[in-house]
Amino acid sequence: MNSAPANPESVFTYGAPALKFGPGASGEIGFDLAQYGVRRVLVVTDPGVAATGGPQRVADQIATYGMEAVVYDGAHVEPTDESLAAAIEHARATGPWDAFVAVGGGSSIDTAKAVNLLTTNPGELMDYVNGPVGGGRAPSQPLKPLVAVPTTTGTGSESTTICVLDVLDQKVKTGISHVRLRPVLAVVDPDLTLTQPAGVTAAAGMDILCHALESYTARPYTSFEHKRPEERVPYCGSNPVADMWSERALRLLSGSFRRAVRQGDDAAARADMALAATFAGLGFGNAGVHIPHANAYPIAGRVRDFHPDGYPADEPMVPHGMAVALTAPEAFRFTFEAEPERHLRAAELLDPAADKPDDLAELLPGVLMALMRDIGIPNGIGGVGYDEADVPALVEGAMKQQRLLATSPRPVSEDDAAGILTRSIALW
């Protein structure tokens, strides 16, 4: 267990964007932006989402309010340092911009966050990437308004202070984290998710689920040493407000996740998944995530030849939500002893009808694995191409994610991480 602090924290923080939710909400973005007095808007998206025509419709609708709106469709699915640098260069060359609108999945939203940061602040991308991978610099200047319009149900990036990226030469996924990266407005329109393929719905939905589970089981904010005001970070540990959002997200997922994967045109299930993604983002964006996300970064960053259903076929990838899910059952077995009641409560919210095993530590892993089998998530990291010989490199990558591991309800050593990853080669 984490040792008791000499001077326990007594303060938690909570932040969230303004939220507009519901079918048709994306048709009001021009009005929303006009309230900020902007004149030039860059709409950031990826080629696949751009092909649907949605981002251009958003740009055209913005233009009816007298603003110039230009679409940039070069966001990379699962952003890399190279793709973000290209987007930043484009924005600098075509700017200045008064505001940004991200239309797409977490990849587009995170690309827009990086573009916003590096067109308003000095330096280069790696200066701001979390240490020890990058320089960990905090922005010194205010950012422009960013409106996030998710078209996938998963990342919660519309609610958070995080920008996730692959650093190619280090073969690791990491991020940039600062409160100024949080969008000023999240526009969540479930109608935009109806064309999301089943494979994307499954992987992105596991990201929602792990956001809710990890933030709900994170170290309590009172278990940290008391911080000075300038030391406070977005991930402050589980707290009453974040817990509320996580519990509600789990209830929504319980009734909608399998339906949304199996019946993509189920509008009610899609709306519940969109709401769950937003709620989970409002939870983990403040409480934090821990072991499954720390493991996910090297799992995605070191991929060799895995090609998931529903994603672009031109290059291998392990989608972020899938990467998070692959070690989640073993991670929650490991953390059970730190917070048994929370693990049991989470399992009951996710599957109220699940039979309780004799060993209660098996309840949440069992519920997770049953869901993963039903929606087509691979059987552990072996299902995406890893074996025991890869574990040391995966451990090295996971241990670099100390910002995340600090939130684990149990301290995580290299041996602990190796055990979790090894047992996750084949989950069932």
C-alpha cells in the first residue's frame, strides 16, 4: 500500500469545460464561437472524418456568423510527434488564428490542443512533453479558445487537460498535461457517432470504461502529501466529484456498450455511450488514471504488424482504448487489495447480474474479460503480437509513465509491472 503521508492533502481541485450535449448540438458552433469575438478559426480533423463532410459542414456553419473557418485535415490517427509537428507548422504558416475547433476522435482533439499550445507559446513540441520523455515545460502564455467536437465515443479528450502522442524515436506513447490545454467548450452530438465502425466503438468504449474504473480506484486525494498551490496538478486522485462522474459512466456503459457495438444504428445506445465518454472524462480528467493507461503507452508505441478492424489499414497500430484494455484485468487483480470495496462496487455497476466468485478479487477482472470477449477485444497483449521476450521493453516504457503510476492505489515496481504484463499475454 502507499504509505500514509506525514502532512495529508486536504484540498482537491476540479475543472471542466462548458458542455453542450444532444443531437444537433454541432449545428450551433458558429453561434458559440461568436460569443468569443473571434474572426479566424482553424477546424482540425483527420482525413477519415473529413471524408464524411462533417468538418466542412461545421466550417460552413461557422462562416454564416461572419467568421473565416478553414479546415485542416492532416491530423494523424494516434498522433505522433512528427504528425503534431506538421500540424503545428501548418498552423503557424497559415495563422494567426483566433480560435480552434477540433472535429473527430481523440486524435483530432489532441492535435488541436498541441496546435493551440505551440501557436500561442514559444518553443517546440518536445519542450512541453511530460518528463522524463520530454522537457515538461508549462505554458507561459494563455491559449486561444478551443471547441472540441468528438465524433467517436471514447477518449474523453473533450473534457481533459491531456494531449497524447507517440514519440517515434523512443517507441513510447506519452503526453502533455496542463490545465490550459482543456477545451473551453465540449460539443457532444451523438448523431456524429452513428457511422463509427464496430471495431472503433469497441476499442474506444474500452477507453471510456478504463477511464471510469481507473479514476474510481485511483489513490484518494487525501493519501498524497499536502501541496503548495503552485504544485497542484490536474490529476489529484479520487475525490467525491470525480467519483460521481465515474459511477454514472459505469451505469451507462452497463446498458449500452454491447448494444452500441452490435447495433451501430441504435441511437439510444450511441447517446448513452457519448454521455458515458463525457462523464468518464469529467472524472478521470481530475482524479487521474493509473496502471492500465501506463501500460498502454508502450503497447501502442511498440506495435509491429497489428491491424485492427475499423481503423486505417495503411499502417499497423494498437488503438489507444484497446491498448488500455489488454492489461486491465490483471491490473485490477493487482490493485484489488488496496481498495476492495471500490473494485467490487465498480464491478456491480458494470454488470449487476454477475455471479460473485469465491475469490472476490476475481469479480472485476471476470466482468471485464466477459465484456472483452463479447465485443471482440483481443485476448491480451499476445493477441496484438507481443510475447514474453517483449515484456522487458514494455516494462521500461510503462515505468516512464510516473505521472500516471503515481495515482495507482498500490505502488508499482518494475517486477510488479512485469508480472502484470506477463500474465496479460493471454487473459483467457
